[in-house]
Amino acid sequence: MTRPTRVLVTGGTGVLGRELVPRLQARTEVRVLSRRPPPGPGFVQGDLETGEGLAAAVEDVDAIAHCASAADYRRPQRDVTQLRQLLEAIGGARPHLVYVSIVGVDRVRFGFFQAKLDTERLVEDSGLPWTILRATEFHDLMLTFLMRLAKGPAAVVPQKAQFQPVDAGDVAERMAELVMGPAAGRVRELGGPKVESMADLMRAYLAAARRRRRVIEIPVWGRLGAGLGLGGQLLTDDDRGSVSFADYLHAHTDADGVLDVTNR
Ligand SMILES: NC(=O)c1ccc[n+]([C@@H]2O[C@H](COP(=O)([O-])OP(=O)(O)OC[C@H]3O[C@@H](n4cnc5c(N)ncnc54)[C@H](OP(=O)(O)O)[C@@H]3O)[C@@H](O)[C@H]2O)c1
């Protein structure tokens, strides 16, 4: 297969997309889809839920990195709708579709994970050449969770929950290679370098943010608790990024030791 000469990145303005776009721009022509007015050349305005602007977005692209997500835990099927709209716009063209999903979507019972699994199936059944990469939780998301859980007088975390958070830059690096290569189907999952309990991740955050809170672990019942306790969202094989959560916190701390938590 020849390398793609033009790539569309959906979700190019998101956490992963912002890391992916410059990596792809170094290798090929990139078009970024966003609902916002284009800030400059290379952007196209469109909405994956209404279908508006998608025809222009997909025109003459050889590959699509589908990183957009409504990230709506209450109405998770919005992500399935978004991919349906994208496929409808693609019509009879045959770009390579590269999708990023989440490690454990088939093991942890949680509505958003089910929607990601449904979206994966839609990719597989699309008739397009496709690649699916599953990644663990990004450090940015982990930090957002931890900040919310530490809002009260004590920091409350689910007991026994273990995570293997990964740097969005590591995922973007892998995605860029996949987008520039031939369709590969399901590829090895990617996670961070360390498996850590949520309690330890919380302690790392509190120390970096210089906040004093007691960390309380509470049991999480039901299917979600069972999945988290069994490590359903950890890697099953051994493909690990290089940046740990501690490295990430360090990289986001300024010379005065203040953790940058803007936009959270
Ligand atoms: N976050 C994690 O820990 C994690 C882990 C593994 C896999 N993933 C997957 O990786 C992908 C990227 O995640 P992320 O955290 O980078 O996402 P994010 O920061 O929440 O960004 C979401 C992106 O989706 C775009 N978007 C949302 N609704 C849209 C719509 N209706 N039409 C067009 N664009 C729309 C947004 O663009 P505009 O606002 O500019 O329109 C934004 O760029 C997702 O599929 C996610 O499930 C995430």
C-alpha cells in the first residue's frame, strides 16, 4: 500500500488529537474536523451528530483517524451515532479507517464501554480497510477523575481498582504509525509503563498538587466494581508506553512546584 497523501483526523482538537495532528503533519497532509469555526487552514467545520460538513471533511482522504467522541457517559450510544454518520458520508470511497478504543471494553460492564465495543463492531463491519487500537486511560483523564474524587474533605477512591494509565503522546505516536501504514485489523493494545492502584495514583496527585487529604478506599459493588477489581481495564499483553503518571505530573508542574490543572 502507498502511504496516505491526505488524512482526516476527527477529534483532532481533543486530548489525543492535539498530540496526533502534529505527528501526522510531519509525515503527510492533514485535515482536522471540528465543530468549532476553523482557526486556520487545514481545519474543516462539521458535526458528526448532525452530519453537517462531513461530505467536505471526507472528500479525497486516504485515511481517517477517528478520535472524536462525545465522551457522554449518560448517553454513550452517541459515539455509535457519530461513526454511523461518518460512514454514511464516506459512502462508496475506501479510506483506511483507524479507530482508537479502550482496553477492557469487552471485560468491564459499563455503558460507555459497551458503546465503544458497539463502535468497534461497526468499524469491523464497515467494509473499509480498518485498524483498531485499544489504549488504557490517558493520564489527563486520570487526573480529571482524581481531582473530582478529591473535592471533598477526604479523597475517596474505589477499593481494589487498578489502572495502567498511558500518556496521550505515547498513544498518538502509535496512532501516527498505524495511520501511515496499511490496514492492520486489531493491533496490540497499548498501556502505560506501570499498573497502580487508584489509591496510589491519588496519593501521587495529592502530593504533586500539595493538597493534604486523607485517602479513603470504598468498595464498589455491582458489575463495574467487579470489573475494576479484577483489573479488567489493564493490558492483557505487554505493549507499554514510556511515560508514567508520576512523569506526567512532573511534566505538568512548573518551576515553583505548582501543578497545572487548567481546563479541568
Ligand atoms: N481519554 C481516555 O482516557 C481514553 C482512553 C482510551 C481511548 N480513548 C478514546 O480516544 C478518543 C479520543 O479521546 P480524547 O480523550 O482525546 O477525547 P476528547 O479530549 O474528549 O476530545 C473529543 C473530541 O471529539 C470531538 N467531537 C465531539 N463531538 C463531536 C461532534 N459531534 N462532531 C465532531 N467532533 C466532535 C471534539 O471536537 P470539537 O469539540 O472541536 O468539535 C474533540 O476534539 C476517544 O474515542 C476515546 O474514547 C480515550
